Amino acid sequence: MCARNFHPISVDIIQQEHQHLSAVIQTMLDFVRSTDKGEAPPDLKLFRAILFYICEYPEKVHHPKEDKFLFSKIKERTHQLDNVLDALIEQHGNGEYLVRNLQNALLKYEFFGVPAFPHFRDLAEQYALFYYAHMQTEENEVLPVAKLVLNVNDWQEVDQAFMENRHQLDGAGERYRYEQLFSYIISHSSRASAAPDPL
């Protein structure tokens, strides 16, 4: 069955989650840069909340859905993205490592003070570049091909898996925790008025 006129819910979910992750990462960059310029006192609680969010939400909610359901289904239909998908899956694992490095750098800054800040700042900038590029690859390379090669039945399977994932999170109360965390982070952002609504 052709998927030409079928709009997958899972695509909307991925793009929405990318928007939220981008907003959180941008908040991190805003505060790192303002702290670096001496424009604002460092808010360590905010930094910790940001790192907790980008460690928890992508790893427990976002990446598993992509790897297990969308990427695997694409590989069943075409091999033209095998190298790209394998690289993205590897990056999902590397992202967790990079966040741990950020967390360690933040602890050093907290205990050793200003001399340790440049290292944390540089890691934050590197992580932002890494993750923005990762999301762009998914949206600009993976999703367009997925829309071409997956049929309606494929998308219905992926959509169902994504929605079941959401329901499981809702039932466990996890999404409410992430909503609270997201709202806390964005409420402290200078871009709060332009930020997307919580998930």
C-alpha cells in the first residue's frame, strides 16, 4: 500500500522531540556563554537539570524508539542508508558518553571554580555541535528516505510502537517528570517565550 498520502504520527513525534532537545541544548549554550562573559552568575542547579534531561530523555525515550522501530524498518526496505543508520546508532551510544564527560566537567567546575570553567564550556559547545548535526542527519537524510520506502503498513507499525512507548511512559508517571524538568529548564531560558510547549 502506497504511503504517498499517509502522514506518520511517528515523524511528528521525532520532530517535536528534536525541537525540545534543541531548546534544552540552546538554553545550555545561552547560560554557558553568558557565564563565560560574566553577564550572569553561574546557575549550577540549572546546568545539572539540563545535563540530567539530555542524559535521561534521549537515552530512555528518544533513541530506543528510533533504533528499534524506525531504523530497523528502514533497513528491511532498503540498504541505501545502512552506513548512515549504523553511524546514527553508534552516535546514540556516544552521546551518553559525551554527557558523562559534561557532568564530570561540571563537577570539576563546581569544586575547583573558575579555572575549570573553560573545559566545561568547550565540552558544552562540542556537544551542541554534535547533537545538532545528529538531528539534522535524521531529519534531512533519514526521514525523507523513510517516507519514500516505507509503506502504510510499515508506518502503522512504527506509529503504534511510538504511541505505545508514550502510553507506557504516561502510565509510569515518567513523562510528567520530564515535563516538569523541561518546563523548569525553559522557564530559566531567555528564549522561553519562543520555546515549544512541554511534551
